[in-house]
Amino acid sequence: MHDPVDVLIIGAGASGAAMAYSLAETKMHILCLEQGDWMSPARYPSTGRDWEARFWTDYSPSPNIRGRAEDYPINEDNSPIKVVNFNGVGGSTIMYTAHFPRMHPSDFRVKTLDGVADDWPIDYDTLVPFFEENDRMMGVSGLAGDPAVPQRHPPMPPLPMGKSGAIMGKALNRLGWHWWPSDTTVATMDYEGRARCINLGHCTPACAQGAKASTDITYWPAAIRAGVELRTHCRVREITTDEHGMASGVVYYDQDGVEQFQPAHVVVVACNGIGTPRLLLNSKSGRFPNGIANSSGLVGKNLMFHPYAQVYGFVEQETDSNRAPPTCLWSKEFYETDPSRGFVRGYTFQFGRGAGTVMEAVTSEQKGILPWGAGHHEAFRRLDGHRIQLSAICEDLPEEHNRVTLDPVLKDSNGIPAPKIDYTISENSRRMMEHGIARAKEFLAEAGARDICVNNPILYGGWHLLGTARMGLDPERSVVNEWGRTHDVKNLFVIDGSLFVTSGGVNPTSTIQALALYIADQMKQRLATLFD
């Protein structure tokens, strides 16, 4: 058995890294267990010419397709949206697109404003100092002054608009719609030891240049220098409890598959909106027969994905294709509720520069716009390097029937039950997506695009895993309190996207990390009673 630690963090991704860094100043013994390993940028797809092809193999965003030893299988047969994530030091920040908006103030008050779902027990202003700290640590590039969002202060200038951004921005101006350069975590200048972006390739399969911020190169070096211990290849099976109902540690399997026990005074779960409920539900005991911290019955319920409606077309002008980070603009024109649209809440338009040659060939053939035969090459020349695209990131309201449970048959390589997903797109979300598709087609027509294609929803679009251990003041209607501590177990915390009460209509990583820093700050303020 290992010696007890003061704080045990499970998961070394976006939230776990931020928490470890923040708590390090307390000089407590902090240990993080990660089921994956450190990643080697020298082996990232963008170092080779086959980087696009590897999107369908060992660097697929879907764990069920890539099947790395660090991954666990997911039964997603009952979901029109498939889960995408990554397991390793840095978690899904290794593979994300680095689009980095914050949730809006209205996102925390949807019950008050629109009479749906629930209000959060905290508000946007509470998180502002933690948003700012996280922007500095991750290295955000952006342009201050966006009239559609609260004031912020990106430490680096925005990504260049490029050829695609200019085409899209002019079309948006003619429509009179809001748009602004995106906030991203791609370095546009040398920053804190990271070299600036050199357009090595698409950001999603991991950035070999190190220009894209992932927590293995931002938070973790600082946390480890401050004394945090990070132990890799440790797959946690369950959280254990003592005779008083307090968390006592975890049982995990090491790299050799040997069962180990790690005692801890405080346990923090940071395994994303799928992995966290999986672990909590699997941590059963006489006191917690339905899983630890689950007296409300809400662990695993209220799963939110953000259904993506993607629309793209092809213009006569040459676009950036894959010769730059994929996102460059956003529009908040349809973000807030307008009852005349037939749905509540709204969506962000996220604009993409284009697609690489291999991706274009595969998807255009699938869509039936790239014929075989004598005209094949001529048709492809009009497609390759001419795509512009946009996606409506639709707010996904919480519904208890959208849930994560334990599969009765499927297991991972250590015999731990796999998560099972049951998810349907709500009628409100469907109306929102239809509205987004109609507006996207309007935009593409204004931009002079042809051969319009739609993905509704994006099949492998389950990037945002939210809501399955929600935050709240009422123990009967939530899993954790307003600062991340579970209602049932006073020394057990959740800090990832599972916390979300509602999803907003933006990529969640910035807000997830701000929440982790906020919870860490609350813990530091309560150190005298944290171990009671």
C-alpha cells in the first residue's frame, strides 16, 4: 500500500491540471493519477505526410476507433452523437481545436431569464478572475472589444484572418451580422516557452510545434516544479470509503495490470462528463449501493453534448484549406433567446477555414459532389482549397433521460464496466439546429458558395461532455455544491464538465478550467476544515 496523500486528483486533463497547479502553493502532498501517458510530440501526426489519414486510425478523436491501450470502450449505440475524447497527460486538450470562448453571463441564469432548466449557484462574475488567470496560463490569442461578450484581455493578438476569414467576414458584413476574431489557445507570438504557430497542419490531431496550448505543456510543468506528483498508466476502478462514509482513497490498476490502493485525505475527480459518472457509479458500497455521492440519483443523468449543425460550401476564391488553425471567426448573432425563432436559448456560429486534401477527397466523395470518371480531376480542383464552413454550436438543455450508465456486458482491458450512453436530441435543439442550418445557407449564398453540404448533427461531434454530476444548492437536485464538493461525501470533489448545470452555446474548456481554479481557490480558503 502507498503512503497517504493529502489530495488525490484523478485525471490529468484540462481541469485536473489546473487544480493541481493552483493547489501546489499550499505545499500539501498532491498526487494525480492518469490512465494515459505523457505524449511525445515527435510522434504526432503533423510530423508526417500521412497526418490526415491518421485521423481515421490511431489519432481518431473517437476512442472506439483509435483503440489505444489507454482508452476505454464506450457503448454509444443509443446516441446519434458519438463521444470523442483523449486519454493521456493533457487529456482532450491534446486533440481539441483550441477554440476558447467563455460562457456568457446569461448562461448561468437560464431559469430566471427563459424559464427552462435551472440557474447555476454561481454567476459569471464569480469566475472572471479565474477566467483571466486561465487565459494567462493557457496563453489565449484574441482581440479585445467584442461587443457581444463581456470585456476580456487576451494576452496575445488574434490569429490572422487569412484568405478564408476575409471572404467570410465580408459576407457577414453584407448581412449585417455580428462577427469577431475567435479567441483561441494557439500562440501567435512566442509565449512562455511556446513557439508561435507556423501552420504546420490542422490543430486537432495534436500540435507537434507546441503552439497550441495543451495542459501537458502549460499547467503541468509549473505544477510539477511546485512539487505535485503525477503518476501515469494508473486506471482508477473505484473510490473507497471508510466507516464514517468519507472517501479514503482509490483502487487502481498500474501499468502491469496489478491492483493498487492509494489512500488519500481528499479525492478530486476530473475524468470528464463520461469518465466521472462512470467512476462514481462503479464506486458502490453498503452505504452507497447506487454509486458514491449519488443519493440524488442524478449521477450520470442530464448529459449534454452540444449538437453541432455543420454547413459548408465552395467558393471560386482560394481559401486557407488546412494551412492555418481551423477556426478564425465566431458570430454571436443568434446566441440569446428570441421567442420569434420558435426555441429558447441559442447558438454560436463557429467559422472554419476549410479542409485538407485527403479530408476533402473523402468527404466530397461521400456527399456525392466528387464524381468518378473523366471529370474527376476537374471537379476536385474546384473543391480542394475552396471550402468555407460554419457550425452552429447549439445549446443543449439538461434532460434526465440523456444519461451515462454502466454497461452490463462491455468492459475495458482491466475488467471495469464501460460507460453506456443513452441520448436523444430534444425538440428544442432540433428547432435550433434547423434555424442554424437555414441561416448558414443564407450566409454561404451571400459568400457565393456552391455545392452546399450539411452534417446534422456532426456524427463524431461529442466533444463537449457536460452535466452528469451537476452543481447546485439542493442535495436532492444536484450532486455537488456551489464549490464542487459532493453533497454526500464531504472530502470528495468533482471539477470537470460534469459540474455544468446548463451547457451554454460555446466550447466549454475555458469555463471548465475557470471552474477548476475557482474550486481550488475555495478549497484553499477552507484548508482548516477541508479534512474534517
